[in-house]
Amino acid sequence: MDGAQIEAMGLLQDPARRSLYEYVVTQGREVGRNEAAQAVGVQRTLAAFHLDRLAEVGLLEVEFRRLTGRSGPGAGRPAKLYRRASTEHAISLPPRDYVRAAQLFGEAIERAGADQSLYAAARDDGLAAGRELAQSSESVSLEQVGDMLRERGYEPYDADGHVRMRNCPFHSVARQFPSLTCGMNVALLEGVLQGSGLSDQYRVRTDPQGDGCCATIGSISNES
Amino acid sequence: MHRCPFHLALLNIGRLRAPIDSPQIKDFMDGLDAINALAERSPGFVWRYTSPGLNNATATRPFSDDDILINFGTWESREQLWDFVYRSQHLEYLVRRREWFQHMAEPFLVLWWIPAGHTPTLEEARQRLDKLRRDGPSPEAFTFRQPFEAPQNELEPTPAPDR
């Protein structure tokens, strides 16, 4: 059992600390102590203490930057900013290694040229998830799809009427098999839209930006 | 910014599933100009091979198998090439590759370091792919998944492999 991982995750038991961590993560950018303290409703020095503990165990990363853009003497001290660390943290008990299995499956699909089998399987999986959503309500809203995406770790947010997703849940597998993983993801999301009855209103597009999910969901009527 | 005296060359090939002017290949052909233009304005782009008289390389068939198309160019760094290949609109075409190109069991993509500003020849590219296929990844011919760093010694770029 990895003591460092357990210590890191254990820190999130404290509710204030967890709220601060979740606030920083949800902003998708660097956050200063004062902003985080105010958003969560804790005192500034307590927020600083918690944020620094989270940085110490590698859940957050620290950057110093002058927010005003000035430099030189008299420009003011640089602000201490926090953002989510890119290191992955996981504890699995009993020990599981799904990443390794996924990498081997990916290698096999790559060698066999079975891209389209993978996409078909992903589409079917998305269809089933979309149909499940449709069963529990009269008509499914995009917000409900967003909730499902949030549960799955995509971290969806609204960007000019499109749904963008800040996190790739398949990150390390996507680095090794980019086109297989992204194709799989797009097919899965298309299946969700189809299964939930939203595919005449919304469409999945491949549009990678930065480190986040390669796909966006946009309204068909908004397209030129 | 420190300028590396080496650039990265790329050759990747694909065997068409159907004749190039068939309906099955239409979406690939229709997208070529836009993707080539995207490559040219992407950070790190240096040069791309085009068939004489064309804006793309589709008339050039340097392999004995006439269905094999090539994509051949040079970039300033592996990271910038990665960003274009996998983190741009180009990704959409990659995901659809199996609609247009047959599966190939042997390696179909090779990377190698060249002196900055050198324009590699088709023959050089073919040799590098042969080297990769013969010996697996090495400093002379490698892949994204098994990369090698640019040579340290400015006076000795990686030599072309022996025949």
C-alpha cells in the first residue's frame, strides 16, 4: 500500500479542505488564496494552510505570478497561485491495474486494425447509457447529459453554447493510443446523444484544445 | 529560446481501400487542402512534400504497391508535430483512417532527425522506413511511441543508414 497516496487522499476527508480542492479544480485555471477562501467561506490564513498542505502532498501545484503584469522594484510581490496537479492519484483495494489491461487491449486493437469494432462497441455502450437517461424522464435535457458526463469525470462546462470537457477520463491511454481513444470517446458520446433522443438537436465534434477532452457537444441549429 | 540545430522529418504511408477518385475516398480528398493548410500554419511546421503541380502528395506513389499514398514533411520538434497530428482538427481525420486506408501490419510511420533546414528526399525517407521495419526503433528511425532525442553533437547528425 502506497503511504504517500493514502496520505494525499486522506487529506481530502476534511470538508473545508475538500471544498477548497474542488473549487480550485473546477475553475480550470490558477486560483489565489483569497479567491478560494472567499468562494468556500473560510478564513484566508486557514485557506492558505489547507492549500499548502494539498500542494505538499502533490494534489495541487503552486505557481508564483504577478497578477498585475508589472515587474521590477515596486511592482509588488508575486501572488501565490494554485491549480490541480497533473500527477494521477489512485488507491485501489484490492489492487487493480485497469490501465495496463486497457493498454494491452489498445495494442491488440491497433495491431489488428480493429478501430471500427472499438468504435461500434463504444457507440453501443453510449446508446445504452443514453436510453437509461431517457427512461427516467419524459425528454432528456442537455443538462442531464452534462450531469452524466460529470459523474464520469469529464468535467463539462459551458463554452459559448457548446459543452466542452475539461478532463479526459482516459488520459494515459489516450497518450498512448490517441486516435483509437478519441475515436472511441466520440463514438461513445454520439451513442449517448442518440440513445437519449438528443441527436437531432446536438452533435459531437472532434475539437481538441489543450489537455482536455478532444470532443465538444454543440447545438446543430447553431452551426452555419 | 535555444534553437535546436535539428529538425524532425516524418514519413507516413497508407494503403487506400478503394480507388482515389471513388466515393468512398471522397471525404478524405475533400479534406486534404484544409488539413494541409492547417499544417502550414501550425507552430513548428517547416515543409511538406507535394507532387509536382499539386497542392498534395497524392500523385506520388514511390512504393511498388500503387495504392500506397505518402505524407512526408519536416517539423521543428516532435512536440509540435504531436500537437498538430493529435491535438488539432487533424485528429478527426486520423480517427476515420480505417474508412480510407487498409490496416497495415508493418510500421507505416517513421520519424528521424535531420540538420535544420535540410529538405529530405523521397529516397532518404524510404531508407528510414526500411530501417525501422528491419531493426525496430533506433536513433536513425523511430516512432512517436518509441522516440529518440536529437543528437547532442552538432557536428554529427545521425547518418543515413547503410542499405
